[in-house]
Amino acid sequence: MNGPFSLRHPLDGAVSAYPAVNANHVTIYPEPQAISVCALQGEEAAVAATLDALAGDGLRRVGPGEWLLVKHRADSALLSDIKAKTGASALVTDQSNGRVILTIEGPDCRAILAKIVPVDLHPDAYPVGHSGNVFFAHVSAGLARIGTDRFEISLMRSFALFAFEELMEMGLEFDLTAGFAT
Amino acid sequence: MASLITCPHCGTRPKEEFAIKGDASRTRPSPAASAEEWQKFVYIRDNPKGRNIEYWHHVLGCRRWLVVDRDTLTHEVFAVTDAAEHALGRAEGAR
């Protein structure tokens, strides 16, 4: 328990240091970046345009005028960039240490998620690029489809181990494996 | 109870994502109102059978307050609007 809080990843010890990688695999990003942005009333469209240009495919929708910017590998300039470009039109908070970012991919990832998430994940209903907060193993999690057979999940730090263990249990029948990104 | 609610921001979601606050048709009395009026507003609840409007909080989704127009008898959901829009509409109607 020594050292800064952020140095200890919540899923440390939950996966092997040398994991097997099957077709269905969960990748945990050890040092991700998550930035919460809330636009002030009336500034939603302008802030959305700024974030689109800055974050590109890392922009996750939370609610009206609220986003989470997710980068799988931290980009040290991003936070100050966003703060500078949104100025007084939005509230920007670094959530990197409060969030656990992982991706699940493979031919059966939709079948695995269907056991945890009560939302229609058919490509017509939840297309690539779609994102939002969903009911995930009884807690709230950000779910984004980043590929046909690839989803990104952002969990709150304190729920992360619980939700991760649920996910792995649901993946047992599909030989789901998990490991940290190298 | 209606088990699927179509959130205007998130799409069709199960009722487990929401917390229900109750009747959305009541208006808050003025601070100077009588004790009886406040007693009625804070503690007395109707148990309507049929169509009524309620506040629902999308706790596990967009975290917005919604106004759900639904029937407690048939479980039919007629409309779901953001509470901010609902309040705006009500303010305009009162004018």
C-alpha cells in the first residue's frame, strides 16, 4: 500500500502477468486517460465541435452536453489542450485515476455482453461509434462500440474489480481471456 | 410496471436503470404557504390508477431527470421528455 494511489491499478493481481490470448480477449489499459467535459448551458454545440476536432475517435457521449474523452494511452498535452480550447464554455475534469478502461474483442463479444448489458447491441441499434452509459452488471459503465466485434468499457475505479470478475465469469463458456496491454 | 423506457437521450433502456421520484404534476407551494399545504405537498400521495406523469431519474444512464407519461393500469408509456423541457413547456403554458 505504499506509493501514490494511482500507481496501483485496481485490476492488479486479477489477471496473469503472462496471459493467454484467445479469440475472445479483454485488454486492460494500465495508464489510460479519461477526461470529463460538461458544457455550460447554450454552449453544447460549440463544445461538441471543439471536442470532435481534438479527441476524434476517443469521444464518448454521456448525456446532453456531457462527454468523456478516452485515450487508451495517456497523452500528456490533451488535458491542457482541451482546457485552453473550451475556455469558459465547459467544465473539464481529469478522471484518469478514477476510471478503468478496457476493451473486449472477439467473435463472441456481443454474446458475452448480452449476458451483462440489457441493451440491444445489434449493429443496427448500437452501431460502430455509438456510446453511452449503460447498466453493466448492476453498476453504471460507459459502453462504446469501437469496432464490429470490439467494445470499450469504462468502469468507475471502485466498481472495476467486481464488474471485471462478472465479465470474466460470463465469458467462461466462450474461453474469454484477459490481460494488460503491453 | 412499464419495463422499457425510451430515454430521449439514450434510447430504449430497462427500468432498472432508473429511479422513480413520483408524481410530476404537483407544483411546489410558496415558502409562505400554510403548514397544511406543505404537509400535503411533502407527505400526502395519490395512488393513481390509469394515466399519470412521473419524474424518473436516469441514474445509470445520462443522469438526467425525465418526465414519463404512462398508464399504471395497462403499463403503456405514452411519452418520455426531459424534465427541463417539460418545465419549460409548463412555464410557457402558464403565461
